[in-house]
Amino acid sequence: YVYENEGIHVGWHSDSWVGPCCDNNYTEVYGRNGDQYYVHDNDAVEVNGEWYHDRYLHDNDIVMINRGAYDGEYAHIDDTTCDPDTGDVWHINDTHEDAPHNRVTEDA
């Protein structure tokens, strides 16, 4: 007989329960509207040591980088820059000369 306190409640509404045999496959995340709850590891994205529900990244200002050395990684919007001409998202630590924050303009 398994007691309810030996597992965890999972999902945005915490309406599902996972027993102790499987609860190590779940991660506590920030999700919709910044709420915290558990989701399956496959639905969790790590950014700067914090975990986020992949369905609600926009609620937490998390974006996917699609250019440069950090391509395919996720970052907080404050750690990125967007190319106004292409819409490409770069990490602010990217040293590539094509990154918008590294371009030298003729006005400079």
C-alpha cells in the first residue's frame, strides 16, 4: 500500500499523482504565469540553474537562441539580443562579429 505523501503531485493543476517509483523523472519548474509545479523531465528546460515548463517559456521571458555559438540553447530575454533586420536571436555573450551587439557601424 502506497501512501499519498510518498509521491508527488504533478502538472500545472497538480491534479495527477506520481508514486515514489517514478517521481525522480519529474522536475519542479516555473510555468504558466510564473507558477511552480512538477512536470516530466522531457518537458523541462534549464536556464541559468532554474527550470521552466517548455510550454510556457514566453510567460517567463525565456527564448531560444537561433544564431551563433549558443544556437539551440535557451536564455532569459535579458541575456539576448535580437537582430532587427532578420529577427535572429543571439546570446549577449556571443563574440561572433555578425551578432548585432558586436557590429561596428559607420556612425561609430
